[in-house]
Amino acid sequence: MGAMVSSGAERIRSAASSSAAVLALQQLSQGADNAGRYAVLRRLGAEEKLTARSAGQQVALAFLAAGLARASELRRRAELLSALVSALEILGGEISRLAGLDEAAARLARSGPRPVRGFFALFGAGLGRLGELEVSELWDAAARSLPLRGDEYEALSSAGRCLGRYGADEQLSALARSAEELAALAGRAREQSESGRRLYAGAGLAAGLLAAIALY
């Protein structure tokens, strides 16, 4: 599992670097396209330093905005995954006291972690079709309502495969494994939020400097 998390983190870092590189090319290209406009400003009396500074700031701000948006997305993902971890722990407590799945789902839909109340509401509503569908199918159907990536969805889905099929101990073990995987993914998302913000900020400064030099 550690190797999988490490491999996943490396892939996302690579994707973030690639995204930053693409944005750099886009901004530098736009800077070149705007060179004519800056030339007009210079002819109208604008100082070259002021023109170059304006171009550099425009590029740097574009990177800052992109970095903040990416960091915000990862932060929301980490919050959702952490909410799922807490909810699975609560669900485990409900199973330990021999509560039915319908009762546990209703409790979590009503007073569980806010980001996942809708998930448990859907799961609880789906239990009315139990017999027509397996518990795992109803769990997966509710999980698809969440904005999860492949590995995150799989970590959550794995818990549903044991619900209602095995004894309490087996169900609790499955929930604990799922919660552990989701907690690792949440931690990775938080780390990527911070590193991605720094990556875009650094790239923005570099691209802004290049744009300023090109137009100076």
C-alpha cells in the first residue's frame, strides 16, 4: 500500500509540474502576443520599466490564481476524505453495538460529518431495494455521487463489499482498512495542496521575470 501511495504521489507531482509548464508556455505566448500592445503603450509615453513590470505581474498573477485554485481543490478533496474516515469510524461503532445498516445510515445522514451526509442518505434510501440489489451495489451507487478519483473510490468501495455479508468482526476489519487507506489519501492531498501552491508560485515568479525581460 505504501508503494502505491508513493507511486500515486509521484504521478500527481509530475502532472502538476506538467500543468505548470503548460501554463508557463501559455502565458509567455500571450505575453508575445501582447508585445505589440506594450509597444503602443511605450510610444504613448509609458516607461519601459513600468511596461515590463506590468507584463511580469500579469503572468505571475495568472500562476498565483491557478495555484490557489489547485490548492483549494486538493484541500476540499482532503476534507471529503477525512470526513469519510470519520464516518466509517462512526459506522464501525454502530455495527459494534449491533445497529442495523438502515439505522446507522439514517444516523449518519442526519448527524454525521457534513460532507458525507448526502452519501449516507442515498445509501440509506437504497437499502429499501435490498434483496433486489446487494448491499455492496447500493454502497457503490451512493459512492458514485461523491467526487472521488479512482483510488479514492476503490478505497471506499472496498468497505461496502463486506457490509451485511459477514460477521461484525469482519465488517469492522474491512471498515478499518478502508479508513486507513482513505486517511493516507487525505494526507497526500493535503501535502499536494501545499507543494502545488509553492510550485505554481515559483513558476509564476520565473515566468513573470522572463516576460518582463522579453519586453524590457
